[in-house]
Amino acid sequence: MNLSECTTLKIRLFGILREKMESDNLLISIHDTSISLKELRKYLKELYPSLGLNEINFVFAVNKVICNEDMNVKPLDEIAIIPPISGG
């Protein structure tokens, strides 16, 4: 892989993750045209340890659908991290 293959993913944040980052979005650079959600989870845990992603049982949504982590995402996909939601 070379730097010319670098692309950016925009990831939407919700709930406690949005509060911790004080932002609705993360911009992540990857060195390929796609990445699996499983690889993305690992990368995010390393890149943002303060988010506490090891302690939060979150799921990914891609293009507004909850997805299996074997799925690959591309820069034009709408990616969201959804933490557990509670309510009354």
C-alpha cells in the first residue's frame, strides 16, 4: 500500500461516544479503498482509547442498517457507531 491509496471514512457518533468526543463525527484515514468493520473496530480502539470502546458493547450501522462486522465499508458509505441505548 502506498500513500496515494489513502482514503477517508466519516463515522457518525451517537450517545455517550458523541459526548466523549464532543463531536458528531470522526474522520478516519485508511490505507486502502475499503476496510472490514472488524478491522475498523480494532483500529478505532487503538486510535481513540479514551472512547472506552473496549468497555462499550457498540454496533456498527452502514447506510442506516445494523451490519455484521465481516462487511467491508468504503469511503462513500454512511458509517455510524451506535452504543447501547436505554430509556424509560
